[in-house]
Amino acid sequence: MFDYLVVGAGLYGATFAREAKDAGKKVLVIDKRNHIAGNVFTEDIEGIQVHRYGAHIFHTNNLAVWNYVNRFAVFNRFTNSPIANYHGEIFSLPFNMYTFNKMWGVVLPEDAKKIIDEQRKEITGEPNNLEEQAISLVGRDVYEKLVKGYTEKQWGRPCNELPPFIIKRLPVRMTYDNNYFNALYQGIPIGGYTQLVENMLEGIEVQLGIDYLDNRQHWNNVAKKIVYTGPIDSFFDYALGTLEYRSVRFETEVLDIPNYQGNAAVNYTDRETPWTRIIEHKWFEFGKGNINKTVISREFSSEWKPGDDPYYPVNDENNRKLFEQYYNLSKKEEHVIFGGRLGEYKYYDMDQVVLAALLRAKAELKSEDIN
């Protein structure tokens, strides 16, 4: 009999499992995929660590979390500096003085601010939709070239039909700074995320290719408690309805050239280009791997349907209310801990996932000691 069955070998599951193991508990981890590491899974192709489920750059301001993940991997100094391609025009992201210089030819922050302030006047009252919200924050020019098309591809709906709260704020920097994240600590594990999670799970039994929900009665009997990181609505057999997600499809190919786009991430912000961005994986590790080849992944945003991988919770009023109902059901499951992006129907950055798992494990294992 195990103390904990952890369903899902992603960052949340691996963190909880590590903490439980180190506290002397007997732990089994299962995952329905044929690999560990969940959506941060990386695989070696031509000596290049390829992020199979999209780009993952670890960034945090939490020193405790940073120290924790550095126990399991050495991180490189990668800094996320994506660029935007609008019909062949290249702009720096996030919106900063390089962006505004390219857009309007301005050099001084004061001149960029004047243009944005003037364009923001177009929206006079409270913004009623995402389009009005974005214009009220960054003005018409930046919205049209760098927000509109990308957002409509990402959400599959016109911006004037999307709620304003999706873009509560847009980062606008009046400095020449292309670092996307305002984080003290940032990087990517050398050797890839799979290796990091492998190290987290060292000494812990892991079984892959197993869907807990296919035979939950059996799996419930192998452990005193379950840590469930799958979709919360699927745990309850969608009894109250289906929570909505956006999904992402990837087209990955190996190219017989040393350099395709010269940057790890290029966002395609026009509506006509079908993909949202192209990732060139070798630049996450500064061009390491096969110097004569490169690997790129085109990302296509899509509506989620059963069988697809769920990525981003659709954070609107209906889904929030539905999740609350599922959350109330979950509180009655005394022997099940729901965690992670899918178990909590919440968009988490990686550091937030690790922190949430650490805090939950600490509270859980402390209560176990009391009992």
C-alpha cells in the first residue's frame, strides 16, 4: 500500500512526489502519456532540446522556488526576448522603445508617450470589450499591428467580442529593454526539462501509459491518498458540464539549415498568417546541437475538444461559475488532493506550479505527521 498515488508526472505531481518521498512516504506516480514531465517535456532531436508542447522559459522572483528547481538541474542564462512579425515588419516585444522607434520613428520616451496618450483618447468610457481595453492601454497603432491579429488567432474570436478583462494590462516600457519577463531569475535547464523532472522523481516508482480514470477503483485501492493533476471536470465524469479550454497544435520539422529565424520565438501578429508563432528550439540553448540543422515548431491555436490536450482555461464568467461547482464537489473528496493547472482550472506559470505544490505538500505532510 502506497501513502500517495500521484496522477500526473508534470511539475506539480513531480514536486509533490519529491516532497512526500523526502518525508519518508511511499509514493507511486502514474501518467497516461508515455513520458514524464507533462507539458514541459523536452526531447533530443539532432542534439537540440525540443520543447514538444511549446516554449517553456522558467522565470521567477521567488528565491526559494529558484533554489528548489536548481537542486535538480543547472539552468542557463537564457533571456526571453521574442519579436513580432507583422506582414514582414519586425518589432521588439514586449512593447518598449525599440518597438516605438520602429512604429513611429521616435527616439525619446516622452515622444512615444505623447503618441500613445493621444491615441488612447479614442476610448472615452469604460472599455466594453478587449479591443477597447487594448486601445485604452496602448493606442490604435500598437493594437492594430501587434495585438489584434495575434489575439484573434489565439482565442478564435474577434477582439470586439472578447471580454476586456483578458487584457487587464499590457506591458509598456519606456526603456530600451527587450527582456520579456520582469523576473530576477530566468533560464532553461541545461539538458532540458525532462532531465530536470527525471531528477525530481529519482527513487520514486513511475508507471507510464496509464489512465487513472480508466480503472480508478483499482488505483484508489493502491494508496491511502490520491494527488490528482488531471482535468477536474473529467474526474467527476463531466457531471455538471464541460469546462472550456483553448488548445494548441504544433507542426515541428527539422530543417537542413543552421539558422531559420535567428531568434527563439517569433510571434506572427497579422491575422492572415495561420500560426501564432514559430519557435526555433536551438536558440534556447544558444545554438547548441547540430550546427548544420535546426528544428522549428509552428504553433496553431484552436478550440479544445475531447481528445485534444487542454492548454489554457477559458477564464470567462460561465467557466468560472462551473469550476466553482466542481471545486465544491472536490472538497467532499477527503482522500483526493486536486492540484495543478488542470486540477485547479487555473493558468499557472511554472514557478507558480512548483510553489503551489510545495505549499500543498507542506500542509499535507504536516497534517499527516499530526495524525
